[in-house]
Amino acid sequence: MGEIMNDKKDQYILAIETSCDETAVAIIKNGNEVVSNVVASQIESHKRFGGVVPEVASRHHVEQMTHVLEEAFVKSNLEMESIDAIAVTQGPGLVGALLVGVSTAKALAFAHQKPLIGVHHIAGHIYANQLQEPFTFPLLALVVSGGHTELILMRDHYDFEVIGETRDDAAGEAYDKVARTLNLPYPGGPEIDRLAQEGVDRFDFPRAWLEEGSFDFSFSGLKSSVINTVHNAKQKGETVEIADIATSFQSSVTDVLVEKTYRAAEYYGVKEIIVAGGVAANSGLRSALLDRFDSSAIQVKIPPLWLCTDNAAMIGAAGMVAYEKGYRAGWDLNANPGLDIEMYSKN
Amino acid sequence: MDEQLINTHTPLETQQVARKLGYLLRPNDVVTLTGDLGAGKTTFTKGLGEGLGVKRTINSPTFTIVKSYQGEIPFHHIDAYRLEESHEDIGFDEYFTDGGVTVVEWPQYIEHFLPEERLNIEIKKGQDDHRQIILRPVGRMFKHITKELFR
């Protein structure tokens, strides 16, 4: 009684992501519900001092792909015929790795006569948030990971403008290098985050604000400053309180990330902030962002950790929006290791 | 020995040398870049990209291993640091032969995937901002390019 009948059929996207270390497949329902999400991490067994040897070779993706695909279908209780479209990460990433995903998607789409959609990897990270809540435009996405630190303005779906980015190291890379200098176990980011809760910010490490009005970032000076501080102390035979280094370093990183995000948000008059990428898991960054925007009308959205790292669910979320907009890739879809997000959104 | 030396005194000067080299490089050329942390490998790569017409910000590929850009021709920036114990092919030939220019940092980790003919560059840190750029071309064309750079 009184209920409006919705006769719209459920729509399912099969999504594939192989841009770097991970072979991932997901099935997404109506753009916002994760039916299955399988990630075969290729980095688990190859730890060495302060780092990981990545198994990024195409061969590893090829070996994993059929298993991951099969598991995604088994977990979903769906058959290929229920799938409405196939979305795949087209770039950026490693060309050999990308090609495995793209070839798989093309073969499946061709064999089963399904529409094919190419997705930008970073667009995927941003759209991961739509698995939680729909976007409100204009929005500002802060993308922070080992390989990226970018501020991306979106005035509408599939409208991306890079308004700031790192000129040298990504925030996650700085975390990793500092962790290595402090001889912390891998992965270093969470370890620094944990130690940062215990120390005192007494080193006053540099904060790179760059030119007036710039929304770009720079973390290599900070990284060098931390490394020098640790080395100098060692040479003088002094003991450095690792927790104090971690606290000072983390507050330098978060100060700049948060303040630049805030200024850009004000400048462009956005309605919400989306945080994306692996560093979004950092508790120092989360609380600093929420504090800074506490008295503001701008909403801050941070996805759960499993959506921050590389996965295919995010590709499905981005793919669904593209599907609804009518974007279709041809059979000539190719891996594009240098795919530019601004150019991508114009196509 | 066809080794050539260039002395620079500021990061801007280093970037300008790299930009000029960018003008001279041809499709499918590979340049290796070695030097200590803070020697100016990133500065050099930014200059090279500029010379090839890349408009985007060139930043660190350490985590992603490769970052690719579109200039007048494609420009690939490889950091093989994370591949030290890997010995795996990540599709290097796709980069070296797609009509673009590739710069490789930490080339010693992927030595057997690199083309024989290439331009090896070392940047040595001196006092303050003083740098010594050492060019070691392998192959006739790279020797020619190195000579051109000094004109």
C-alpha cells in the first residue's frame, strides 16, 4: 500500500583490476552494493628489510586471474548471464599487469557479448566512496597513497580536475622511507601512526607550503630532514626517541595535507571532502581532517580500510557510473600506463 | 672512452642540461640515471620530461615502479629500486619500444632487460649545489647525441 513499485531491474557490473601488485575481481550490484570482492595479493610472502619485493610480473596476474574470477562468481551465486557490463582498469599502472586485466575483460565481454568499460585507476579510488554514500557535488578528493598525493576537484560525475599534486615523493612513500630509517617493520605507515600516538612533537620538521596559493605538495625535504636528524643523532652517539620522531614527522605530513585540503575546499566552495588511497587509513590524518572541518559545513568522508587499498569493487563502482552515462569501450580497448585522469574524463 | 663531463652549479642548470638532452633524444631511446639520494635525479628527470614536451608534474615512481607521461612522444620514468630481488619482467620491452623515451633509475636491478645501446648518466654530488653530470653513451647514436649536447 502506498509503496511505489520499482520495476527497475537490478544491474550487475563485473569489475577487474590488475594495475600493480593485486589481481582483483568484484561484482557490484546497482553501483553501490558489493556482492563479491576478491583480492589476491601478490606481495604477501616477499618481505625484506623495510620493503617488499613486488610480484608485478604479468605472469603472476595470469596465474591468479582465473582463480580470482571463479571465486568472485562462486561468492556471488551469480552466473555470467546476470552480468550487465564488464569494467576494467585501463590505466595508469604497469603496462604488463594492466594488459592481463584488459585482455581478460575483453575476452569475457566478447565471448558473452557484454558491454565493456575502461576505468581510470584513481577514478576508481575516488568512486570507492560511492559504495558507502552517493556523492554531493562539487567535491574535493584527497588521494593519498604510496604512489599518489593529489587533490582532485569534481564538479560532476566523471569530471576530474587535478588542482594539486606532489612535486616529488608521495605521502605514503615518505612514510615508508622514514619507517625504514627508523628500522620499523614493514609496512611502516601503520607503525609510524601507532608510535605517533605516544611521542611528543619536538623536532619541528619542515612543512612545505610552496608558493602562495599553490595546492601542490612536496615531501622530499621533510623526508631528508628526518633522515638527517636520525643520522646526526646516531653519529653523536645520542639516542633518539623514535616515538618523538614519528609524532613530529606525522604532524608535519598531516598539517600540510589537512591545511591544503581545507584551503582548496574553501577556495572552490565544495560541499564534501572524499579521502581515498591507502594513507586514508592513517588515524592521525583522519582525526586531523575531522578536527579541521569540525566547525565547517563541509562533510568529510573517509572509506573503510578495505576500500582504501587496491581492489576491484571500486572499479565496479566507477564502472557503474560510466555504464549509466553510456560510456562504452570498443574492442580496441588497450592498457594505457600513462592514462591521464583529466583527459580520461573528457573522453 | 667516450665519457663526457658537465659541471652544473644550481638545480636549474641541471634541469636545463636535461631539457636540452630531451630535445635530442629519439623515439625508443633509453637513458639510465644513477646518483646518491639528493643528487638531483628527480630534477634531471623533470628537465628531460620538459624537453620532451611533458606538461604534467613529474613525480616519484618509487612505489608504482613506472610512471608514464604523454609529451610530444610518450615518456616513461622507471624506478627499479623495488625490483632488487625480483628478477621478473614487468613488460620492459613494451616501454622501451613504444616510440617513447624511457629513463631508468636503479638500472643495476634490471640490467639484463635493458637494451645494450643506451645513454648511461651518473650525477655526482659536489659542494653545495655543485653537480658533476657524467655521460657514458653506448652505441654510435648515443655518442652522437652526447657530442650534440656540448654544442
